Amino acid sequence: MNNRLDSILRDPSLVTPALVLDFDAIDTTYLRFLSAFPGAEIFYAMKANANPLVIKRIAELGGGFEIASLAELELALSAGGAGERILCSNPIKNVPFLKRMHEVGVYAMVVDSTYEIEKVARHAPGARVYIRLAVDNSGAVLPLAGKFGVDGDTALALCDLAQERGLQPIGIMFHVGSQCLSSSNWVNAIQSASDLWHAAAARGHHFTFLDLGGGYPAGSYHDASIPTIENIGMDVMMAIHEYIPHTPGMKLILEPGRAMVAEGGRLVVEVVGKAERGSETWLYLDAGVFNGLMETFEGFPPIVQPLDEESLERPLHEFTLAGPSCDSCDVIARKVALPETHIGERLVFFDAGAYTNEYAAAFNGFPIPQFIGLGVERHQAHVETELEHMPN
Ligand SMILES: Cc1ncc(COP(=O)(O)O)c(C=O)c1O
């Protein structure tokens, strides 16, 4: 932990719950992506953390944005993201959103149904479109499969229909699932994309766009079983060279959300209550599944420890961690091993920069964690120098 971050987290006057995000970590991660995936372009998935300061930082780094809604579009534009540096990979878009994307010249948008193609053709005539391919999500902690995506044959029929309706089918995207722990998910998806790429070419569609989606995992500093951005980049780039036909002017897109912002974030919470119930000892925190820790409700394991290092000397116990609200589903995790912990003490959740405040609501009157950005103003010269030396 760097010293400034450490002193903010340990400041007893810090009002909890608090999400502290280190912006230097975003710079570092952005550069790691660029060097692990040479030639790829980053379109940050805003849903992971759409704090305007984060959006501004990504725009300063030269990143584009993957958006899902009209509000995200306006935010990306106001942070300086030009229309052509914006993609929409949400397969379901309402009419006002489509019209505004058309007006500002969003580079391209995804489609995965005949209905969506008809809607896009009507409200964003002539748009570039790409098809969302359904791929295996089994290596991911949070699988996203099922709701979106089509098989290869359906994708071909959609390309034909898009062309007939005056749209420009330019390529393919997929999502391997969030916090994907196996690079073979991407490799297998690239093989499926390759089959579609060739079949589409045989029907006269010239693809120039391959979007590898999100899914890059966070947490590589805490758990050696989590592949790094570099591990994934190596396997993915080899697969692309092997399976995707060399296409001059091809756009290779990454849509990282979690990995871009999670590791820079720490969520500091206070223990506001404690109870023995049957065999369980409960700790009630001032943030729960409604106001910051929603992902734990989806089965995501929290990485948590006491803020006060002296308490690490105490004997370990298993706790059930719960949020402060009156709703009985507000349980963060069970069987969490922590040193003996008392009311008034603080805990810190790691890798908390993504899908925390973004999901949060002040349900039952419990506030969304205050946001503290560290290094927001300090856009390091060395980042710009390194960006200049990145391969294109
Ligand atoms: C279309 C799309 N792209 C990118 C992402 C970002 O995924 P992750 O945060 O796992 O990188 C998501 C997340 O749901 C998504 O739906």
C-alpha cells in the first residue's frame, strides 16, 4: 500500500463507509493493458465505475468508452470522449438512446436479434453494427451467459439482415464472463469468432472489428491463481495471430471494466453492531449489499481484513458479515476468518474500485460510501511518455 493511501485509510476522522480510489493505479493498469495487447484499443466499460473523475482520467489516457445507456453516453461526451471513441455493446437500446448515438456519431453498436436490427435501422440509419456471439463463460466467477448473444448461424443471418436494412456489419464481440480466471475462455471464443469471420467472408461480409469484451480479472496481487493481464494478453494475442485472418486496418477492442478500476479501490467500513446467533458470530458493518457490497450477494468472495494491523495479532474467528439495513438478505458473507473484532473497529475491503458505489443505493437511509480520489490531479508526465512509446 502506498503511504498516502495508507494515511487516508487510517485517518480516524475518515467518515465511513468510504471508497478510496488510487488514480495512479488506473494509469498503471491502462499501460499494462496496452503493452500486453499490442495494437489493441481500450474502450473502458463505464458500468464498472462511472465516477466522472474516473471517466475523465480514462479520456486523458486516450481511452474510449463502452456504454450501455443514454446517461453513460452523456457522461462520456462531457468528459471529452468523442463519438467515434464510443461503442455500445448493450444488445438492448431504447429509442432516445439510439437517436442520440446516431446524432453524435458513436463508432458502432452491437446487435443480437432481428428486432434490434429493425430498431437500429430505423433510428440510427446506416450505423456500423457488430454481432454479439454467445461464448462459454464457465471459467468466470460471475458468468454473464444466457441473457445475450447468438450462435454462429444466427449471427450470419443477422449480418445478412443488417446489410439488407442498410446497416454496416463490421464484426464480432463476445464476453467471456466477469472475473474470468481462465485465458482459455478467450482463446475458445476467438476460435468461434474465427469460424464466423470466415463464414461471413464467404457470404460477402468484410469484417474489420473484433471486440474481446471485458472479463479481465482483478486481484492478481493477492492471489497467485488469478491470471495477470500479461498472462491473458500473451494467450489472446497468440490466438488472434493463429485464428483471425490478417486484415489491414482491423480494430482489436478491449472493454475492461473491473480490471481497470478494482485494484485501486479500498472500501473502509466500521463495525456498528455484533451478535451471537446460534453458532454464528455476526458483525454488522455500515456498508452492506445495498450500499456498496452488492457483488458479494452474487457470490463474489470479499477480500477483507482489519484496518488496524495490531489486531492481526489477535486469535482468528469465523464471522458472518452483514450490512446495516433491516433487510434479512443484507448478508455480505459467511465464515469469514478475521481476528477478534469489536464494535467501533474498522475493516478494509480490497479490490473495491469496481461494481461497488456504482451498484449502491441509500436503501433504508444508509448512505452510499463517500468517494475519495487519490492522485486525481496528478497526471504523471511519465504516463504520457510511456504512452508515446507504446506500439500502435
Ligand atoms: C458488454 C460489456 N462489456 C464489458 C463489460 C465489463 O466486464 P468486466 O467488468 O468483467 O471487465 C461488461 C460487464 O458486464 C459488459 O456487459
